[in-house]
Amino acid sequence: MRLRHKNWTGRYIEANQEFFINNKFDNNFKNDKPINLEIGCGKGNFIKGKANQVKDENWIGMEKESTVIGVALRNVIESGEKENNILFINRYAENLLDIFEKGSISKIFLNFSDPWPKAKHAKKRLTNIKFLNNYWEVLNENGSIEIKTDNDKLYEYSLEQIAESKFTIVYSTTDLHKDSQEMQLNVMTEYEKRFSENGKNINKIIIKK
């Protein structure tokens, strides 16, 4: 469900530019710790939770909608912890190599991405082969991608696209919340919480270079 436009978000983003990567990433964290990227960070619950869970790594939330990323930014800042290992990018994911150097990212997270259900929009799905090829370039030699979705058809489509890629599937399930081991470090997004409470199964795939 699309978030309604909020007038305050533009001003809030402008006032907190230290949290943003506006052009090409240039070691903005000023350290050599692993860098993780969530594409489509929504309201920021996942990236805030992961940054708190794994404090010795860097976290970047990418979101194309300025209203949504403004809410995510406030969510992080007003959590009371004002994390120094979180940054945001308010851009589309089509041209990651315009932002990141090859091999600069450790992990990519795709959480409940838009399924683009119509066949004519398949190339817009974030697990389409053209995106997977871009991810391959920006990930380091041990890089991985974690994909979660409630959409069973997107899950099946993603497996098909991965089979055509260079990636190797190391984990897949159609019911993540029944896997107690995998759930130990799971951080739920707002969508995941809502879907699981309504009894919807959550699909997950992990792939590696």
C-alpha cells in the first residue's frame, strides 16, 4: 500500500542531510566495515533493527519515494539511538553502478519488493535477471542476497531468474516463520508482521556469489 504524501518529509530530509548519500558512494562511513544495502527500505523498521543487531557493520537503506524515506529517517532518528552505521539513498535501484564501486557491497536485502504482477512489467521486478546481473557487479567476492516476499508468484519467478544467473541458491523456503533456526536473527518489516499475523506464509531465498 502506497504511503500518502507527507509535506514535512522534504524539510526533514533537508535538515538531516548527514544521513544521505546524494551522489556516488565514497566510503561515507569512514571505516572499512562491511556494507549492507536494503533496496526498498520502506519505513525503516528492518534496517533500524539490523543496524542495532549487527552494530559492527554498515547499513544503507535505498528507497525511491521521498515521503517513505523521510518516514524511515525519522523512524531511525527518533528511536533514541541515532545510529552512526545507517545511511539512506533516495534513488531508484536501476543504476547501482552509478552509485557504488564494483565489489563494494557485502549483502543486499530485498524485502517485500513490488511484485509487478503483470507480465509486461516483469523487467521491473527487482529479481529480474538484469537486476541480478547488476547485483553481481556491486557485491564483493563473498557477497549474498536475501529475498523475502509474501507473493508466491514472485518467489517462483525469482527462483527461475536466479537459475539463469551466476548466483547459487544456498537457502529457500515457502514458510520462513516455521524455520526456528532461520528466525533467530530475522528482523520483521512492517509488511512481514502484518502478513504473518494474517496467516500468510513468508517466502525467503538466500543466494551467494
